Amino acid sequence: MRRWPVLLMLFALVALVAGGVFAGEAAPLATNEAVEKRLMAISEELRCLVCQNESIAGSQADLANDLRREIRKMIGEGKTDREILDFMVARYGDFVRYRPPVKPSTWALWGGPFILLAGGLGALVFFLRRRNRMAPPPILSEEQRRHAAALLDQSDT
Amino acid sequence: MKRFLLPLAAFAVLIGFLAIGLTRDPRDVPSPLIGKPAPAFTLPQLHDAAKSFSVADMKGRVWLLNVWASWCVACREEHPVLVEFAKTGQVPIIGLDYKDKVADARQWLDKLGNPYTLTAVDADGRVGIDYGVYGVPETYVIDKQGIIRMKHTGPITPESLNKKILPLVAELSR
């Protein structure tokens, strides 16, 4: 009987701590769902420069954390997506964008695949045509064919 | 023989591209800040938090801004080069202690030597973002008008110091 108060207090403590943990995790998401959504959309477009094949959305690098914090702040200040992307490009260059703008220095990047594709198609057409032109001569000449037909006719009877 | 000529040429071109690719460092991202004014900041100094340092304080001088941290392994590699260079007193080197603890940073300098004219503390890395810092150490060469003239990413080696940084500093100091 003496143990009850202690147990109760323990329960109360656990409930308090657990409640605190839940409150701490859930609150920011619930209140800022729209902000988090925009943050994800923007940071998906940005390359993390520490681990270059990851986006800022996906990276756990310290810098990516900081940049997400900055983006969140700018969203809070009412900046547009365009302004936020410009902020990043002004500091880290076009390289931070997974889809860099089309301009003279990125023409090869954007156009290269299409030029290669056109080259490949051109080569394909060229070789197919050449192959058709060089069609192999028939296996039997006209005379040989008649001779063969005659032999076959004979064997029928 | 002729039929091999075209694939061979294509292969040679590919090898050429790959060979050039090998000589380039994919981590060395060109900074868009070159030729632009160094982003302004005012931060507390490492050895005296009551004093602050502003970019504007350096107007009229050619200087180096070296971003470092006590947790950064590559900075350890670079540090002796900076300590040696600082002895010549050619240009002031301002340290930017990036996302670091003040106590750790002070201890680091006490142990390894302090090449910096002074060090500013960028505790949350906000100034680092303005400078496009993505991998410490990074070094900026800033001219008398406060324009960033060069950025060196990664540890400074005696070679990069003598071949890249010092010639530029000499030219800017004229």
C-alpha cells in the first residue's frame, strides 16, 4: 500500500515527459505545414555543395541544415521562390541549381544531349541507307534458277 | 581499314574529354562573388568579444579572409603554411572562425600558432552563407576597394600560395 504514491508519481512523470516530447515535435509541423511544403519544394531544386549529388532537401550535411534554416526564414519574411533561388545563386553560383538557367555558358549542357541524339539518328539513317544500296546479289542467277526448276520438275514425275 | 577510322576518331575525342575531366576538381565550384564587393559583416572578435570587426575596417588595404574552424581537419593541414606566411607580414590575414566554439578555437590557435591579424567569430555560419562558404578552409583575396578578387577553396598549399595568391596580392598592392 505504501508503494502507490510512488507509482502514481512515476506515471505522472512519464506522462509529463512523453507529453512534452510529443508537443515539441508536432507543433512546428502542424503550424507551418504550408511553409514546410514550400521549403521542401525549393530545397529539392538546390544542390548541396558539400555532398554534390544530394539536394538540400535530402542532405543531412551541416550546411544543408543551415540553408534550410535560411530558406525557412526567408519564407517567413514573405520572399518569393524566385527571390530565394536568386539568393542562393548569388552566393553559390548557378551550380546550386539542378536546373540551371539557359544562357551562353550552359548552352552545351542543355543542347548537348539533343545534338548527340541528332548525330546518332543521322548516323543510323546513313548506315541503313548504305546497307540497302549494298543489298547482296541473289544467291542464284536467273539461269541457275530455271535450271533448278527444271530439275525439280523432273524429279516430280 | 577505313571503316575503323570513324569509331577511332570518336574514341579519341571521348578520351580527350575524359583526360581533361581528370585534371579538374569537381569540388572547386567557381564563386559568383569574384569581382563583386565583399559582403559586409560586423562580428565579435575571437580574443576580445567586446571588440568587433567589420569588412569596412579593411578599406584601402589588400587582405586575405581565411575561413577556418577548429573542427576542420583540412585546416590543420593548411595552418603551418599560413603561420609561415604570416611571418613575412606581406598582407593582413583575417580569420573567420566558422561555426565553432570560442574556447575550442582559442585553444587551437594557442597550440598551433596564430597567423591571423585578428579572427572574427561567425558562430552560426550566417556570414559564411553570404560568402558562399561550403567547405572550410576557404580563402578570399580582397582588394583595396573591398572587391573579392579570388577565392581559393580547400587548404592553401605552398604551391597555391606562391603561384596563385601571392602574384595576385603583389599586383593588387601596386
